[in-house]
Amino acid sequence: MTQKEFYQAVIGVEGINEELIAYATEAIAKLDAKNAKKRDTASKAQLANIELGKAVVEFMAENGPAFASDIAGNVDGITSTQKATAVLKLLVADGTVTVEDVKVKGKGSVKQYTLTATTEAAE
């Protein structure tokens, strides 16, 4: 049971003291504010990934469409396909890069990332 669920259960009890209800309501408001602040603040890793995203865009502008494995071996700071995928997901979310599944002989279906037309024009 989370703290929020606990306070909601306290509020829902019949015949409970008004002071306890007020305290539980205030505690829920504080929890909601804390969670909203945490949700809106980027972590150190996310900030680092944003910087790496700029390097990935430069790499793709020079080399064209790429797989996560191509980026992992050729962009400074990205040493694994997992890290490359995390950075590429951020770029896909903000519309800088598009993704499509491409069949590769011997590997099956692999995600290929391509710069969007607006990103290529800005380069």
C-alpha cells in the first residue's frame, strides 16, 4: 500500500475525526506536488542523453539512416546498443528522428532510424 492509498483509505473511513481527514487531505496534496515536481525535472542521465542526442544527429546527418548498432560503435559516449536505443527514443519522441522496421538478412527485423526532413533541412 502506498502512502497515497493509505491516506485515501483514512479519508474513506466512516465516523473518523475531522482533523485526521484534514491531515490526510493535506498529505495527499503534498505527495501530489512532490510527484509533479519529480516528473517535470530531468535526471542527470536524461540530461546526458540529450547531449548525446546532438552527437547522434550529427552522425546521422553525415552518414544517413542508421541502426542502433551503427551508432553504438561510432558516436563518442555511446558504447552499447542499449545506450544508443535510449538516446534514439528521445530523438523519436521529439520528432527529430523517425523509426521503421527493416528486414536484415541474418538478423530479422531491425529498427532503422532516419532524420526527419525538417532536421535534415536545418543541418
